Amino acid sequence: MMLTSLFLMLLCTFPHQSSQDTVSGAGTHCHQVTVHLEDCTCDVETIKEFNNKKLFPKVQELLKNDYFRYYKVNLKKPCPFWSDNSHCGLRDCAVKPCEPNGVPAGIRSESFKYTKDANTIYPHDRECETAEKLGAVNKSLSEETKQAVLDWNRHDDSTDDFCEIDDEQSPDAEYVDLLLNPERYTGYKGKEAWKIWNSIYDENCFKPDSVRRPLNPLFPGSGDEGGTFHSWLQDLCLEKRSFYRTISGLHTSINIHLSARYLLQDTWYERKWGHNITEFKQRFDAQITTGEGPRRLQNLYFLYLMELRALAKVLPFFERSAFQLYTGNEAVDTRNKNLLLEILSLAKSFPSHFDEHSLFAGEKKESENLKEEFRLHFKNISRIMDCIGCFKCRLWGKLQVQGLGTVLKILFSEKQISSLSDSGPAQRFHLTRQDIVALLNAFGRISTSVWELQNFTELLKSAH
């Protein structure tokens, strides 16, 4: 009966009927999932068709290339929030960093560019160079003053960032090959894992202390009896409700990946990874989750639309002739840029985009304060990633949170993006290579989740 329930729930999620229909069977009533998503004008069927048949294959092809497979990350940063943080000792929690010479030279050193325009020094660059020289020769500044200036500069640089970014120059920062360290089930679970998610939801998602999250194993018996949790959620303003749905969508996507790449067999001669229907049911079955599973899937699609909108909006940044996906192989880099532009143009063609203009649209001062609160909450979540005890989970958590932070930066930088010049550096809006790698890989993960849902639908259909 549980299998029937989940299969019917997925049929509701991928509907072939009007939004008013209710699906039931075998004595089990499926939790109704409407065709249209809350807070959006789009429907699930349109997303599924667009992603699985058009976008997903191209994104996967792009992410196999060198520019996007190497990500520099510091996995040794201490947890800033609690000291009793333990590390997972399971072998699948480990991350194998790249050897120093295992990363293409063009990625390790970005001082070489192909075009004359890219090597041209612009007035803005000269101003920065002059400032550096003035700072270098000014011996009269005290150490305290110098430190204050550095702190001011860091503050100015971070005011538009939604994430705590790793220092790439740190000796603890290492390149990791994402293809050789894939996101999948590692065995990291229990109270340590839930401590991370509780810190994210309870302390950063605008939830009152009096409201407990449904199905929290750290609080036995804390289900969502009577739907009180989501009654509270609906009372939030659109911005705070969207924040919660974004984080829930990310959590849902991660759980789908873990269920789709589960260690099914572990023997001395073979390790087999694949789809675990039982694990998937535990996370998304309407009965087992007391109706929470379908809501989680709805939030996945909400996040998909948000990230898709960012890809469409950032197209002008990548269209500039001065921009390159530089690895040192000019022919490959040109081909990859063309593929990236094709993907972004395809994203732009999506018919029912998320409307970011509906966010922070109230009174100016109040909206600015709410946006800053939004940014600081998300930045705090990025710091929590350094508390994850599983290093592979930490790697993919940091990457996807940075990618989502880049999405938010893009969505709230419309004026800066629209004023970009075709040549020269992007002074008012800029994405680092780390931002770009995180942005595309984060969307690749969400896109994969939508695609995997169709695979689970087929598996459940066969079992049913």
C-alpha cells in the first residue's frame, strides 16, 4: 500500500489531468498536488518537459568539461557555531583533492588570456594599481589603521554577497575534481546530520521558536498534526515564505540525489550504486511523511524556477566578447562558451519564468531592511556548511549554497547587469570563476533532481 501511495503521489506531481482532480486507488488517498505551483505562474508538467528533454542533456555535457569540474574549496575550516563537531569516519565521506599538477594550468593561473582586449589595462584597473602602490609606500599608517582599511574593503566587497566565500589563497584551499567526488549517499546520518538541518531551519528560516518542523527526529512525536506548521508558513510575507521554500527545495534536491545514488551492494569484489526506492519513500511518501513529501517536491520546482530565472538574466554577462571560460585550450574553451550561451539562451526562452520583481516590492526602506535580513540569513547558512561532519557532504553543500547565493546575487543585480559594456571588465557586476562553477553545478544538481523524479516514477510504475 505504501508503494501504491508513493506512485500515485508522483502521478499527482507529474499530472495528466486538471488541477481539480484527486487521485486515489487501492484504498489509499493520494495527497493532492496541484498542477500550478504556489507563488509561481508555472506548472510542473511544463518544467518536467522543458528540463528533461531540452536543458538537462546540454547542462550535463557542459559540466563534464574541465572549466566546470574543478572547484577550489577549503574543507578544513572549523565550525564557527559549536565546538563538539565530529567528523564522519566512513570511507564514502572522504574527499580526494587533486594533485598540484592534476588541474589544467589555465585554471590554476588565470594570468594568461587569449585576446588583446582581455589583456588591456582599463582606467579602473589603473586606479586599483595606483591605490595598491599608494598603500605600499605609505609607511606612516599604523598597523591598526591598515587593518581597519582592509576590513572596510572586505566589507565593501561583501555587501552584495549572499555567501561566506572561502579564501582561495588559503593554504588549506584545494582543488577538487567534482566528477571523481560525486554527490551520493555516504552513510552520514543521525543526530549529527539533523543538527545541521535544524540549525538551518530553526535559526535561519524566519520560523518562530514555538513552531516545530514536521517529522523532526530530534523531537519525537513532532509531526504536523492539523497542518499547523504550514498554516504558519502561509502567514509569512512572500519574501520570507520564498526563503523557506528555497532552502526546502535545496534539501529536497539533496535527498533525491542520495536516494538515486545509493550504495546498494558493498562486497570485496563490487560496489554497486543505484536507485533506492525504499529510501525515496521514507523521504517523500505522502503517508509516511504525513503529507510533507509532496510539499517538499513542490519546493524543488520552486527552486528550479528561481535558478532558471537567474541563468536567463545573467546571459548578458557571458555574452560579452571579453568573457572567456579559460582553461588554456582555446578551441575547447570557445566551444564551451558557445555551449554555455546556448544553455542560457534556452533558459531565457522558458515561457513561465519566476518573477523576482514580486520580491521586495513594498515600501523602499522596509524592503531594503528585509532584503538585508534575507541576505544575512542566507550568509549564515553558508557558514553552517563548515559544521558538516561528512567532507563529501560538506563539499557539495558549500558548492550548492554558493551557487544559490550567486543566483540571488544575479536576481537582485538587474540594473548592474543591464549596464554592462561588451568589452572591458565588469565593474559594477562581476562573477568569479568560483561563482560560475558553483552556479552551473548547483543548477546541474537541481536539473538532475527533476530528471531523477521521472526515473523514480518509472521504477514505481514497474513495481506497481
